Amino acid sequence: MSALTKKRLFIGCLLCVLVGYVAYLEVQHLNNEVTLRADASRASVPDVAVVQPKPAPATLSMTLPGNINAWYEAPIYAQVSGYVKMWYKDYGATVKKGDILAEVNAPGLDAQYAQAKADLQVAQAKYGLATVTANRWRSMGKSQAVSGQSVSVQNANEQSARAALEAAQHNVDHYDALEQFKTIIAPFDGVVTARNISVGDYVGAGSGNMNANGTASELFTVADTHEMRLFVSVPEVLSYVLKPGLKARVTVPQYPNKVFTANFLTIAKGYDPNTRTAVTEFTIDNADQTLWPGTFASVSLSAPAEGGVYTIPTGALVFQEKGMQVVTVDAQNKAHYKTITVGRMSDAYTEVDAGLSSGDHIINNPPADLLEGQTVRLSAPEKGYITTASSDEEDDE
């Protein structure tokens, strides 16, 4: 083979390779264009995960903190000033109504009482004299021995003496009542929960003894604990269940394995604007004196829930100008916004009071740019937070 023939053969092979490479590049370009178009078409339809509303539990339950107080609790203050002569009931003592708790020495009051009684005797003497004098002048007036004006003056003197006598008697009665307060007594049957005095302490009228801070405190505190009052601040979303006949399960820290039953008594018909709660009062029988005033309590309330309420993941909520909404998907995979009314909310789930049915398919975590009527593609969610939470709720039920 000549050199010219070899050269022509080489050039022909080179041209064939170039033509083949160009053809390959063109095929790759067409394939890439088709792939890009397919990817763009697929990307224009968002992938979404849908969930269906679940009926809310048939029973509504809530655990709240509460405070247990005595049925009656009375702080007792001194009504006279003096020094404590003796106290007779200590912490925890069981007392009956009228039992003596302490006695107070009040020499200043005794002196005033004696002065009031002496003033009464003076007033009695003056009234007696005024009466005798007035009778004499009235007799003389009948015989025209004295003027009528003089008789009127004596009558007025008698009335003035009688008024002074009555005032003196009232003053004696006042000090007599104060003398009774030298003896401190129990106002009702109960238990002494506080004693803040000792023998020799000075106590002031209307207050207790002066403590180290210079403020007054009560002498005793007596509590009637045959029945206890339980106070609970109940949120407004649960207040509709508070009615006569409602019972609550109560536990206290000192008896963790014992459950007490509390009966609904009354509710403050108004909400605290700061906490949106209403103070609710229950009663607990305490005939065995197990519970003490001031105890912290954990209160469990249960009541039938309202029908027609569904739960959805909180992530499905959409905040719009029209209000709270969700995005539903129809049979043609079209997205539609639907306005709902929400009830109680938590981090994971929200109750929907109105606007949904059990057959709705709701997009969980809808894209922010999703439009009304836009086509979506349904995808099965991976097992994760939502599915795990759902399984946990089913297990709880």
C-alpha cells in the first residue's frame, strides 16, 4: 500500500471519529434537554404529605396545681394591751369552742375599769340628787311658790343627770367587755396551727406581739380541719365542665400513693385577665385529719369532651389574613385552603372545633408559596415525629 493510500485512509478514519463524536454530543444534549424538561415539570408540582383529622378523645383530662386550706381558719389577735400571763394551748393542740388559749395581764385596763365604775357611782349620786331636787321644785311649782321657769330648769337638770348616768353605765359596759378579752378563747372547734406568744410578751390591742422586724403578728391561729377547701385555678377552655357533681382526683406529696376525692363546691364567675383562669373551690372530707392546711396538691380533672372536635398536627396550620386555615387536597390532587376554628393547642397537635370533616386530606407543613387550586403530588411520609406521636396517642387510648 502506497503512502498516499495510507494517508487517505487515516484522514477517512479521523473524519469518521469526528462525525461520531459530534453525533454523540448531540444525542447527549437531546437527552439532557429531555431530562431537564422532565425535572422542571416534576419540580413544578410540589411533593406533599397529607394527614387525616382524628376525632378528639372522648374524655377531656387535665392535671393542675392546687392549694388545700382549712374549712375555717382564724388568726387571733389581742383586743387589749398588756403582758401575757400564761398560754395554755401549744402547736397542734385540739381545742373546743370557748377553750382558753391564753390570759393577758392588763393593769392599765384594770385601772380604767375601776375609774369607770367610780364615775358611774358619781353619776348615780348626781342623778339621785337631781331627782330629789326636781321633785321638790315641782311640788313648789304646784303651789305657785316658785316660778315655772325655775321648775323647768330643775327638770332639765334631772334629764341631764340621767343622760350622764347612762353614759357612765355605757362606759362601764365598754370596759367590762374589754376585761373579757383578757382571756383569749378558741372561736370554734379545731386545731391550733400557730402560737406566736410566750409568757411575758407584750401584746397590743388589735394586733399581736411585736417581732424582731417591728411588725405585729397574730397570737394564735386556729383551723377547723374536719373538712378542707381545695382551690384550683382552672383555664377557661376547661371551665365549661365545672358544675355540681364534678369530682376531682387529688394527690399530695406526703402521700404519693394515696388518692383523695374532691367534690366541686363553687367557681368564681370571672377570669383573671393575666392568667385566663378562674378560681375553683372543691371540698375534701378530712375526718381523720390526714390533710393539713397549706398543703400543695396535684388535681386531676376529667370530663366528657364536646363532640365534633378533631385533632390535627400543629404544623398543618396556616396563618392567613382570613384567619386560621389548613390546606386540603381533593380527588384531583388540587390544593384548597379551608378556614377552621381551633380550640386547645399544643406543640404537636391542635384541636379543631369547626371547619373539618373526618374525610378531609390535610397537607402537613404546606409550602409557603402553595397557591389555591395548585396541583400537588402526594408522598408517603417517612416514619418520624408525627407518626411516632400518633402511635403514642393510640397506645394511650
